[in-house]
Amino acid sequence: MAGRILLPLLSVFLPLLVDSSLLAQTPRFRTEVDQVVVYVSVYDEDGHLVSGLGKEEFTLFEDRIEQEITSFAQMDVPSTMGIVVDSSGSMRNKMPKVEEAMNLFLEQNNPENELFLIRFDDDVELEEDFTQEVEDIRDAIGNIVVRGGTALYDSIYLSIEKAGQGNEPRRIVVVFTDGEDKDSYYTHEELLEKVREAEAQIYIVAFLDSELSDKKGFFGVFKSEKSKIEEQINAIADVTGGRAFFPKQVSELNPVFEAIAHDLKNQYRLAYVSSNREKNDEWRRIDVQLESAKKRKLKVRAKRGYYAREDS
């Protein structure tokens, strides 16, 4: 119950936790006011990332109207990255393997990234504020104490707010959880609305409890409990252009986190100035298409859209 009382206050006071020296810094990347930036990952039919594609192979649409791609690159740009770790009681036996996998992930970190660490049980806490020192994050992960329930939605909601205070133009949130949400103040619908508004890619590694039912109700017509949770988690990551992973064994965590790190290092950065200059607070759908996608059996992953806010 404490989590439900504290979380609205956390969303107010989290900004106060930011190092004032970081806020005083001038961002190193500036874009036109109306420029929309889309980070794109391309995969082959085996799930391997595809690199080396040229600008001419991409076509980008906003609300079905083709847009001119004004900037194109494939590079590991500096990012504001939040690491979000489930510290609920069920994590007790998994934490050593999670720590190992996280360390492998951090070994591939861009040294120019600014990082922060949030942990959650039935409350959400900022364990390490913005830092470029990977060792600070490693030490904080190593000191996590497991206890309590699972406020997954709250942790993602507040990590997005925290990432929004960062200095880097690309914002990423990487979440690890081993269970369904049970203790959040925010609902799944409220979180999805927050995710749509935020400029952050979300990657979720969900090592779901083996006790969750796989059985479909009413003669197989309705989805199983496990399928419903996977669908909810997928929806959160998918709208941002991120990914959700559902490893079945703890031993699969290392390759999953390595895959996320590899993905982030090999994204394409596309930018355009919308042909629709009206700021009407409406949702605008983005579709990125690849000329050779069907022939080469390629899949394109990018954020689904954005809200045309006055300050966007």
C-alpha cells in the first residue's frame, strides 16, 4: 500500500533528484523545432540485425503522407539510458544471474552515455542518478536488496519521466522483471498513454513466473493468463520501437541482454520535418518502409508515432 501512496509524490520529486550540474550543461545535439527523429532497427528472417543499408532504401510516411528524410545515419549515438531492475521477493534466486547479464550489457555501453538505475518492488526508488561511470551502476545493482511486490508499470512510468530529464537526444529504458504487475498506482492504459507521449525506446526482458497458466479458457477461445501478460508487455515496448523478450530459462539472460546492446549500437537514425505544420496535440502515425523488405524477408522496427505538441 505504501507504493500507492508514495508514487504520485515520486513523480513530483524525482526531478529534484537530478544533479544540478547535469541540468546546467548544454545538450550537444540540437535539432530544428519541428524535426522528428526516428530510430530504426532492421532484422532478417532469423532475427539478425541488418546493417549497411542506404538512405535511398527507406521510405517514411506520417499519416500515410510520404515525408522527405532530411538526415540519415547508422551510428551508436550517445544516449540517456535508464536501467530498471525488479527487486521483488521472487528475484532472490535470480539476482546473481541478472547481475551477470547486466554487467555483460554494460560492457558494451557507449562511454558517452549518461546512465541511471531504478529498482522496484512495491515501491520505486532511484538507486543511482545520472552518471557516465559504469562502475557506479554496477555497484548499485550489486547492492540491491530484494523484497516486496511488483510495481512494474510504475517503474516504467517514472523511468520515462527520469529519462526525459537527460541531456542526450536518444532516450532508452531497459527493464528487467520476473513477474506480472501487481502493485502499481498507474494502470496499463495510463502507462501506454505516457509511453506514446515520451521520446524513449523501451526494452523489456520479462522472465515470467513458471506458475503462470498457459491454459486457454472456455475451450481455448480466450487467451491464457500468461499470453495476456505477454501481450500487455509487448504493447508497451512495441509502440516505442523497442522490443520485449521472454526468456524461459535464466541461462538465456546473457544472450538477451547482449542482443539489446547490439541492437542499440546498430540502429538507423532517420529525421524529417513534418509536412503538417499544425500543432493540434493529435497522434500522428509513423510508418517506415524498406524497399527490399519483402524480397529479402526483412522486418523494420521503429516507433509508431508521436503527438504533435506545441513544445515537441
